[in-house]
Amino acid sequence: MFSTKERLAPLLRCLEDTKPSSEKVPKLCLNVLARLTTDASCVEAMVADRSALLLLLQLLHCAPECREGALRVLYALASTSELAWAAAKHGGAVYILQLLLPVQGSVHSLQD
């Protein structure tokens, strides 16, 4: 059912709404997307839609409560060369490294 970009569009639109009043909606949507990554045709549809990648990368920074789900979906999609290239092209590694590496201030506090 979700094997085309058009069918995935409503799910992806749910990820755009990260207001506190609807915090459960993006999490549920990410759970659905993670389950869909077990189907090859769904993976192809997600990879074909570059906006899905950008949306997932934005969620990493804008919605900390969705980080785990976004990373789970990105990890499942990372096996495709198309998505890996698109993520590199859009600075995906930089987004993820910013989350994992300590910020300048916390490095100094560790050295004290």
C-alpha cells in the first residue's frame, strides 16, 4: 500500500507537525515508517522521495523526542546507495556528527 511516493506523502506530512500538542503523531509515524523499511518496494519509494530524507535529518535537530525513531528509519534506509549519496550530498553526516560530538563548551568542562 505504501510502495509509491504518493502513498507515503500523508505519512511524511505527519512528520512535519512537531508541536508539543501533537508529539505522539510523529513518533507513531516514525514507527510505521520503520516497519515499512522491511518491505523493498517501500524502501524504494522512501529513497526516491528526497524530501523524506531531508525531513528525517531535520527531525534529528528540531524534535529531540523523535531522534530515536528518525535514526532507526535512517539506519534502515542507509543500506541503499541512493540514500547514502543523497545524505552525503545534503550534509547528513554533519547533522549526525553534531548530535554525537560534544559542543565546544562541554569539551572544556571535561578537561578541567
